[in-house]
Amino acid sequence: FLTLVLGMGSVLGGIGVCVGYGLWGWKVVQSLGGRLAYLTPSRAFSAQFCTLVTVLLAMLLRLPISTTHILIGAILGVSIVDNIKVMLIFYV
């Protein structure tokens, strides 16, 4: 019985996250993609892919993580790498 209850809790939590992202996700994307860093579709894909790999790895290792923090870190990482490329081209 306990396994069934915990399984249903995970399913309901997943549905809640999907509905929340579907309703209010555009605000997060707008503020992260417009105010925090300049994102093109390829940069956004890179950030999302890095987030996916990190979440899957943490899930396999059974580590508690925050997907929001991971996504923001990935966006900042993509932004930093882009600025390093610009600096290297400018100085060389």
C-alpha cells in the first residue's frame, strides 16, 4: 500500500510540475533568456541538454537536486563560454 501511495505522489508531482511549467514557464524563459543572458535557439538547446544530463546523472546517483538551479547554471555556463569565445577572437 505504501509503495502505491508513494508512486501516486510521484505521478501527481510530475503532473503538477508539467502544468506549472506549461502555465507559467514562459515567464521564467522570458526572464532567463532576456534579462540574464542572451539566448539563441542553439544556446538554449545546449543549456537544456546540459540540464537533462545533469538531472539524469543525479537521479541515477540518487542525489537531491534543484532543476531550476541546474538550468540557471547551464544558462550562465553557455553565456560565459560565448563571452570567452568573443574575448579570444577579439584579443587574438
